Amino acid sequence: MKLMDILNINDVVPLIEGKKVVFVTGVTGQDGSHMADYLLTNTDYFIVGGARRLSIKNHENIKHLEHTPRFKLVNFDLSDAHSISKIVEKLKPEYFINLAAQTFVGSSWDFPAQTWECNTTGVIHILEAIRQHKPTCRFYNAGSSEEYGNVAYVPQDENHPSKPRSPYGASKSAARQLVKVYRESYCMLYKVCCLITKVPEEEKSLSLVRLLREWLELKKQYLKVNRFNQLNWVMLKLKEIGVMPKTL
Ligand SMILES: NC(=O)c1ccc[n+]([C@@H]2O[C@H](COP(=O)([O-])OP(=O)(O)OC[C@H]3O[C@@H](n4cnc5c(N)ncnc54)[C@H](O)[C@@H]3O)[C@@H](O)[C@H]2O)c1
């Protein structure tokens, strides 16, 4: 077995025995590959990346992880509820970070149903799998500024209405609502945003809005990738440090 082979879930199980796992989907993409780097550098978790098996590999973003024993790839597709359920059941991850999506706004006009299938129905599959097999798992789903679409004011905050203008924006907006419903109905630890094992003192006092603004700004400028991922990790851990906002 080569290190960067995409494994079946049953082959991953013996490798993670006794280890705490973070599962990152979309790990061959831009944000997912940076997230894997950040987690491998800054935490002790075993990182399992979800990737689709293609006849020609698209592993350019993660090829530097080839000899990283704490990193493995598992076959993952957002459109298959059964396999997602099996992955959560077998991995029992501490964190499920969903960065996989149909991410091209323009293509969402050409493939509206497929965009919805990946970005919205796919999130239902994940939420259900977590609810059934690992309800204490913390779930992060990537949102998008496209949810705000025709913006009412600048900069946007968490009170800004959802006004998507593309099938992509609508799919992300609907996914956000689903995550909210699951969080409120099942008291689960879900966020549509963002990940740190150590929270710097000054960040404990940042309001969520400020964190979000900083996060979006960093992202926009593509600055300091590690700082961006650190903020994501902070946001996923907010409850633990006692500043979980009511509204997100
Ligand atoms: N990067 C940004 O500036 C930005 C902005 C707004 C929102 N987002 C959101 O953040 C997340 C990550 O974005 P990115 O820029 O890394 O995207 P990307 O296009 O670089 O990566 C997307 C990943 O999802 C995977 N994927 C696509 N369809 C899949 C499916 N059906 N099953 C499994 N995997 C599938 C792709 O193979 C790829 O690895 C996405 O949800 C995106 O919508 C990103």
C-alpha cells in the first residue's frame, strides 16, 4: 500500500486504533490541504482526509504529506449517504471538518442540482451520520459570502439576511440553516464556519463578529494561511472557552 493511496474505510480502521481522529473532507482542495497542514503541525490528532478516487489523481496540494504517518486518505463522496455513515461509524472522529463542495459559483448555474446534492444534501448526510454514530463530534461546515449575495450593508455580520444570487449561494445558505436546526434540535456541537488546541488569551475576548470579520479579511487577502486556520480552530472550540454565541 502506497502512502497516498485512497483507502477504503475498513483499511483505515486498524491504523487509527487508540488514536483521536480529525476527519477533513475536500483535503485535496485549497482550504482542505491547508487545514491538514495546520492540524498536523499544531495538534496531535490523526488526520484522515476524505478524497474522491479518480483515475488521474488530483493530489498536487497534498503531495508533500506523502510521508506523513499521521495522515491517511479515505474514499469519500458527499453524494453517498451510506459511505458517509460508515466513515463516521468507523472513525468516530472528534472533529468533522467539511471543506468538500461544488465550489464554482459559475458552474452552479450549469449544474444546479449537482451543486445542491453536494453542498446541501451532502451536509444532511453528514449531520445524520454524526447524530447516529458520534453525537459528541464537533462539526464544521464551510459557509460562503455568496450566501449574502446582494448585500444590504458592508461589512456583513451574523445578523445580515441571507440573500443568495446563485444556486451555489442558495445551497450554502440552506446548508447553514440545516446545521442550525440540527444544533438547536439535538444540542449538537455544530458550526458553519470554522478550528486550535491552544487559544491565545487575547482571542478569548474577541467577539464572534470580530473573529468573523478578521477571518473573512484574512481569507480575502490570502494572508498567513496558518493564522486563518488557527482562527477556524478557535471558532470550532469556542464553546470550550465559554464564549459560544447564541446566534451562530
Ligand atoms: N477558498 C475560498 O475562497 C472560499 C470562499 C468561500 C467559500 N469557500 C468554501 O470553503 C470550502 C473549501 O473551498 P476550496 O476553495 O478549498 O475549494 P476547492 O474547490 O479547492 O476544493 C473543493 C474540494 O471538494 C472536493 N469535492 C468536490 N465535490 C465533492 C464530492 N461530491 N465529494 C467529495 N469531495 C468533493 C474536491 O475534490 C476538492 O478537494 C468549500 O466549501 C467552499 O465552498 C471557499
